[in-house]
Amino acid sequence: MDVKKVVVAGGGVLGTQIGLMCAYQGFDTTFWLRSESSIGRTQPKIERYSALMLEDLLKAKALIDNPMGAFMYPKGLIRDWNSMTAEKIDKMAEDAKKRFAENVHIELDMAAAVKDAYIVIESMSENPEAKIGVYTAMKDLLDEDTILVTNSSTLLPSMFAEYTGRPEKYCSLHFANTIWKNNTAEVMGHAGTDPEVFRKVVAFAADIGMVPLQLHKEQPGYILNSMLVPFLSAAQGLWANGVSDPETIDLTWRLATGAPAGPFQVLDIVGLETAYNINQMKPAAQQEGTTEYKIGQLLKEKIDRGEKGVNFGKGFYEY
């Protein structure tokens, strides 16, 4: 594989992880950010997630003789578990440190950031106007062959294709959180996506250690969030309507299903701003008295207090 340039537009929770996975797999990776203040928010995430990736990689040494090791190792970081040794993992960790240091760049100048890019991964907030603004500013700066994808969690690529200036080279590529362990990549085109571009995006996902999950038609929320968002919304509804508190709701889910985390722990990882944006896109969120309206009000109160999730030290829980 020739070294190709990847650009990640945005430095949020998933954007940071996506860029680091690309760098880990040997891609020259540039984060395009809006402002100096964005750098101040993104740099700690780069340090945090690169450290977590290295930690989980080194922890995998203890799984080598464990019968459950084949189910528990970080699948995005290690391609061939069957031949893995402690020495190989140590070498991979040293290589990873070098790649994080050499392959990761931050750029505020959009034209400089996207020049010569093989693929640009838009990972902005779930705000249609913000995404359209980025696409409009970027469309005349991209090289002719550059592929553009969105990591949007809930929005369809057909909503934005006309604003990209390259609808045939545009589709969705959606990742799950902690992508070095939960290494899924959902690939979803729109009616105008070139099948060859779709194929290239599938191949790119595999190149960065993901398992490509191909969707055959547009679906809001793809496969994963079509199941996850209603689950999280149901939990928030119980909270907003005073049925129970987040800790008890989480405990109920963990005890009853054996899941490692409850819905409010998941929300802290996703980030409360993302949860708020998704909730506010529902028409009912604008109608006073509805459950969705109550959820929006409660989330906004927490966001205004700076309780935005794991990366801010506090959400529904303290970190």
C-alpha cells in the first residue's frame, strides 16, 4: 500500500480516534481544525486516545495464553492474533509511538490541509448547517480525485451530496467509539455515489484496520445507530420523566443483560453535545411538554455547566 494522505475535518471524540487509527496504520494524517482554540481542545484528545491505544495494545500481551484472548484483544490494532507474541506486541507499540509522532499533523489552513489528500473524512458535529458550511468552503479546494466521506451518525449523504461539488465521490463512512477495539466501519452511499468510489472506501476502511460493513441503501442511523439511538432515547425518557435516575437505569441494564456499560455511561462516552444535537433534530423536541423537549432541556442544563462527558471530566458521572 502506497502511503496516502488522509484528512480528518474535525477534532472531536471520534474524529480524533479516526485520525489516530489512520496514523497508526501508516497513513499521513492531517487534522483540519477551525481555530487556535480548536487546537487547544483537540491536542489533549490526541494525547489521551493515543495513550489509550498504546495501553490496550500492551495489555494484549497478558491475553496471549488466555483462552478468551481471541475475543478480547484490540482488533483494530492487531490484524493476526494467532501468530502474536509478546515480543511482536512490544515492537508494534514502539512503531505506533513513532507513527503517532511522525504521521499526525494539525492544520488551520483548509487549502493546505486538503492539498493532495486521497480521502477527506468529515467528522463535524451533527449539525446540518455546519456540515454544509464546511463542504461549501472545501469543494473548490479539493483535488479532482479526492474522495470525500462523512462520519455523520444520523444524517444521510443524500442530504449533502449537492453541496460537496463531487456527489459521485461522496458517501458515508461511520465508525463506532473506541474504534481500535470496536473496529466497525459502516459504508453507505447515496443514489449518485460511483460504485468504484464505494469500493475504494470499503478497501480504505479495511486498510486502517476496520471491518467494512456495507449498506445496500440509505438508512438514517446506519445499522448500529438504528439500534443504539432508540435505546439511548428510551433511557433518557425514563430520566426526563422522573421514572428513575441515571445510576439506577444503568445498573438495571448492566445487571439484566450482562452489558459492561449502561446507557448513561454510553452517553458520557458519546458526548452530551452529540446526544443533544441528535435529540433536537426530532420535531417533538420543539414542543413544550413532550419527553423529547424535557430531554433537551435537561441535557442543555448539563452542557451549560460543562458536564459534557468523559473528555470534560464529568457528564452523568465524574472521571
